[in-house]
Amino acid sequence: MAPTRRTLPMGGAAGVAAAAAGAVLMSNWLDTIGLKDESNRFFTALPIPPLLDAREAGNIVRLIAKAGVTEFLPNLETETYGYSAPYLGPVIRVHRGDTVTMDVSNQLDKVTTVHWHGLFVPSELDGGPHNAINPGQTWQPRLKIEQPASTAWFHPHPHGDTGRQVYMGLAGLLYVEDGSAEDLGLPTRYGLDDLPIILQDRSFGPDGELVYDDTPMGIMHGARGDAIIVNGAMGPVAEVPKSVVRLRLVNAANARNFRLEFDDRRPMHVVASDNGFLDSAVAVRELTIAPGERFEVLVDFSNGQTGVLLTYADHNGQFGSEVTQQVRAYLAQMMDIMTPVIRFDPVAEIKPAVNRMPTKLVDLRPAGTLQPPRRRSFSLDSMTAANMPLMQDEGSMQGMDHSQMAGTMDMGAKSGLARGMKMGINGKAFDMNRIDAELKVGDKEIWELRSTEMAHPFHMHGASFRILTLDGAKPAAHLSGWKDTLLVNEHAEILVSFDQPAGPTNPFMFHCHILEHEDAGMMAQYVAV
């Protein structure tokens, strides 16, 4: 069963009403199952995905994309997707210098792909929309691992159905290892003091089914959920040693930004971003992570005190332009409620291994020292004016109940473009037969990025970049490393390094990582020869 649909009222005060209604719905559900009391809010041991070490498996990794059943809510079964599991997939560990064969079988009834988000391989192996895997077929790319240690992930990328497939559960983590973590004295014991933390949000119907918002307004804002889940579990508790713990944070939500902090304001020491280690650890009290982004942080639990990781509400794109700035600020303040994400319980049973924070990590050349001759500009555009008639039609149906809406707007798994929604880059919606940029392998360029109407997380395939400026200012220290995903609020300048080949039959993508925006056309293609 595919997830069902629901609608959200249009922007402004109506958007606030929708958020409030969702909160009431979740509160009522928590009360029904006896979990509304704060003391019962964390009720699930944090699931740790199985670790699949490619080298130990002869560098052949087998994945099966398939449907399954998951119990997110007590005594309620939910139909889901997963990689060799009912929901999500394994953590795959690969080693620098190895060549790994990924044996991917599609047992779904839909076309899918598997994109290695954060691995740098030639475009024909990248898993973008041109690498379609039909139902019943198997794809076997051979990936040469030639990059520093980092935390990457994998997820589907079929054009027009990426958002729904990820929402159903298709995602997993990739650890690239090169021995440097041990040399730096970082925690490396998987599942003990080196924890995968996959952040998502989901909505559930009264019978436990996933509720995916693929209405025009849902596409405009990106599909969001009322409940936060970690590693596929709601209300998770992680037991950790009384020492320094490494958290590999991955935002695998469709659209939500997570703005994280601990309840006692203990610092998170950022040691790595998307594509590797920073120059040195950066202590932050608050950390925003956009869809597709990754950060590795060290947290000190040596005092034995429980720590609860919280997130603020995400207001990105939720208030319509008709709301005044003063009203928008007031509503944001009223809705700025901290939501529990996960609780960490230090226990004596897990032997401590790391008791100090590192200082120097790796040598990073300052990003601004190289000024390449070529600059390009790209605008990430929601095209609200063009989409307004569809949103107005949806608004006329607000009185209908869920079943009436689903029957009236028979969307199924169609993309935003298939229903007339149109988003783009530089005013053009995605076209698989159009190349938007041509360059050479080894080139470095400065790309100027602009977001319209809301912040957009920008992601590049096959290339990594350093941030030069964000909204006219130097980026924060924890954003100084190599990245492939960046939340662009208004304007950014990035220095891009193009190191992988891409021909015209299998070009690389660059796009907004709000998955509904990507499905609706906010994506473009480049070749590198």
C-alpha cells in the first residue's frame, strides 16, 4: 500500500492552523497509547542498523529494495519500504583504495534507482535518474573508493517518485574509512560510542499508515511529518558510555530542517561535515542540518548526566507572503517549541574508550585562496506564481474529509510535474534530455546560488565544494570543510571542484534536496569531460 494523501491549508495563518491541528492530533495519539506523560516520552531502544563491512564481505555488497511492514506505533503495523530490511537499510562500510561491487535488486513494483550520496564516482555509477532499475532487475556498479573518510548515505533517485520512495523508508548510510579516525583518537566502536543517527519526520493515520502530503501545497512546502523518528524509531533512547561519544547525524527527511541542541546546552563538537573532517573541532550549542546534509559531532557524557537532544520547529516556507513581517515573527515565536528527538543515557556497562576532545584534525587549505576564472549563477525557484492556480483549486477543497480528498485528487505516486506543479533552476524545469552546464574534469568554478521565497538545500552530484560566502558573510567555522549539500537561505558563493567524469547519456545532477521540489523540476544536469 502506498502512503495516503492529506492536504494542508494554504500559507499564512492557515499554515499555522494546520501545524496546530497536527500538534493536537499527535497529542491525542500520545494520550491514547499512554505516552503523553513526559516521563514516558522515550520508550524505544535506539535501533542500530546492521553494519555491513564491504571488505569483510569480499567487497561485494548485496542490497534488495523491497516492501515490508514496520511497527512505529505500539500494536500498529505500517507498510514501508527498505533496503534488505522492512525500513531503512544497513550501514555499509567501505575502505579507501578498494573497489566495491554493489549488487542492487529491485523487488518493488516501481522503477527505482540507488544514488550514492557523498561518494565520488563516475556518473554512470552514481545512481541518478538515468540509472533506472526496473522491477525485477538487478544493477551492479563497481565503485572505486578514492576519497577521504566521511559519512555518506544512499537513497532512491527516480525522477518524479524520489520523495515518496524516501518517505516510505528507502535510505541507508555509507561510511568511508581510511584509518584516520583511529589516528585522530576518535570513537570508532560502532553502536557503542560511534552511533548512526538518521533523522526523519513522518505523519501517521489512525490505523498506523504513513500519510504522505503530495498535494500542491505539500509539494510547495515539501512533505513534512508530525512525528520525529530516529533510525526508524519513535521515542528512542540510546545507552552510551560515560565518555566522549561520536554521533553521525544525517538528515534523511524529505523537507524538514533540524535545528538541534541539547536540553542542558552541552556543546556538540563538530569534527566533520559532508565530505570529511574539518581542520579542527568546532564547539557549537546549536546545529542546523538540512535535508541531505551530514555532520559528525562529539558529545561528552563523562559526567554521567542524561542528555536529551531537542529540535526547534522548522518554519521554512510555512508562512505565506501575505502575512506581515511582524505577524510572521510573532507566529514563529509562538510556534518555537522544542521537540524531543532522542535521549542519551550514560551507563557504566559500556566501557569508556575516548575521554578527550581532539584539537587538530586535518590540514584544509583556506577556501578563498584560489580564485578560478569562471563563475556561474543559479537561481532555485519555487515558481509560486505559476503554481498558484493549483494551490487555489486545492484551497477550494478544504472542507472535504481525507477520503473525499483522496478520491477527488487521485494523485497516486505521480510527480509534481505530472500534476502541473512546476519548479525550476534559472526558470527552467528539469528535462532529462537537456544539459544545463558543460565543463571539464579537473575544473574549479565559483557558483553563485540564490533561493527564492524560502531556503533551499542545494546538492551536487559528483562534485564537492567549499563555501566562500553565505548571505554576504564568511561561513561559520563548522561549515568550512568540503561539502556536497548546503542550505541556501538567500545567497551563497561556493568554490566547486569537478573531479569525476560525466557524459551526455549519464550526466550529473544538481538540485534542491527538498525532495518534492526535486520531483517537481528544481533540478538540472551537467557534463564533465
